[in-house]
Amino acid sequence: MKPNEIPLLAIDGGGTKTAAVVTDGQGHILQESIANASNYQAVGAYAAKQALLTAVSGVLPHASREIIAIKKAVFALAGIDTEEDEKQVKALVQEALAELPITIQELHIENDCVSALLGATGHQPGVLLIAGTGSIACAHDGSGTVVRSGGWGHRAGDEGSGHWIGMEAIRAVFRIADGRERQPSILPELILHHFGFCRTDQLYDWIYSGNDSVDEVARLAKHVEIACKDNDAVSKNILERAAEELMLLADAAINKAQLRGQPFPIILQGGVLQHNEYIRKQLKDRMSAKRPEAYFIENKEQPIHYIIQRGLL
């Protein structure tokens, strides 16, 4: 490999952070960096572009005075959900690249779920279910067709995700304050303490202040899990509904891809599925009963490793 040549640049851009790596021809990481979120739906086009600039700049050899030639680049980005999204995201990526001293021979800009699925399965049949800040499922039929379910964003979808769980927790606090929820729960105490609030109306003010970021709401999911472990019935109900929504999400993708008649993997990815034991068990039990031919791969790797594999295909 020549000093000013990079075989692969891989980017994993989501609603929480943006990871960038450069690798050699075998996928061994040579340099890596982390920047802010680059999902333009969550942070806006300008902030997304700046995050991509920061992430990519962080893995380039700064001492070089020559243009750096990148053989292949994969930008796996959250927020590419429609044709308009694809147009918007491709434009902001191109704007970011134009400000960097690089050339790219082969460039892929695609939904992060699709990219990670292709890398994880090596083009074999399979499903990737992501539940982190948002939620989405993608399935590959093994013959080149990739389908997806969910991924409609926090305003209209993302059921079962960290943001969805956080919003359900907030709604539960208001129901309890109203007297509409009769089961005792420690959720109000945990949620209000999280923000340093003393009263429910302060939570109301925060929700409508414009400061209720997607990421901040998603962080509340950890308190629902804590309460569930304490046998909190309200929290347990939220997590059971989250598991059901994620099962429906994966099952819809399986139906679209027509995966049947042979075993196939369901790869679990994202903070909710990696860290929330209750949801993970509920999901696996429900899916195994409905799709006995499916088997689960609990992803212990960071998504960027699958995106690297995608770039090596």
C-alpha cells in the first residue's frame, strides 16, 4: 500500500455518533475516529455534514501534502429511508467530501441497516434487526434482493427502540400523575430524578421546550430496565410491548424477503438488543415460537465491523 493510498474507508453514521475507520486490503483497521451524530433527520443537514467531516478527517494522514487516493468508501448512514432522503444524504456527503483532500474510486452511500446486513451475511439469506436509538429490520433473500421494515424515524415509527421506550416511560409518568395508571410504579421517581426535576409539570415543560433531543429521550430506556428488574409492572409492560413491536418488525422483513424452507440467521444489533436482557429474551422467545427455522446471532461486534465486511465484498 502506497503512503497516500487507502484501500477502504468505512463510515457508520447514526443518531448517537459517527464512527470512521480506514483499513488495509484485508480489513485490518489502521486508523479510527469518532464524531457526533450524522443522521440528518435527527440533527439537520449542516450538523450531519460537520460530523462526517470530523469523522473522516480524523482517519486521514494529516502529514500528507498530496491528495489521498481511496480505493473504496462505504458510507453507511442512518436516515436514508426514502428517495428524497437518499438525494439529501448523497448531496451532503458529496459536499463534505469536496472539502477534503481525497479522491474516491468507488463510493457507496446507503442505509446503515442494509450495509451492515450485507456485510454480516456475506450476501447469504438473513435478517438484521437493529434497536438502538431508532429501530429497523432488513432482510436479504440470498439472491441480491434486500428489503426493509420500519426505520420510519422517531416522529412516525421506531417502535421498540430506545426513543420509543423513553417516550412510553414519559407517557407513563403523565398517566400516573393523572391517576389513569392504577398500578404502583417507581418510574416517575426515576425519570424525574434523571432530569433533576421535582414535579411532573417540569417534565411537561421540558418535552415542549424544544430541548427534548432524540438521544436524550432514548437514554430514559435504561431507567425502564432498572424498574423492570425491580418487578415494576408498568415498566415490564413497556418492555414487553417493545419486544412485540421488534418481533413484528423482523417478521415483516422475513415475509417480504420470502425467507422460508431453510434456516437463516437473525442478527441482533443496537444498544437496546445488546444491553436490555428482558427485551432480548422476550423477543427471542416470541420469534422462535413463530419462526422456528430462524436462529439468533447476538452481535458483540460494533456495527463498523460489518460495514468493513461490506466494503470488502
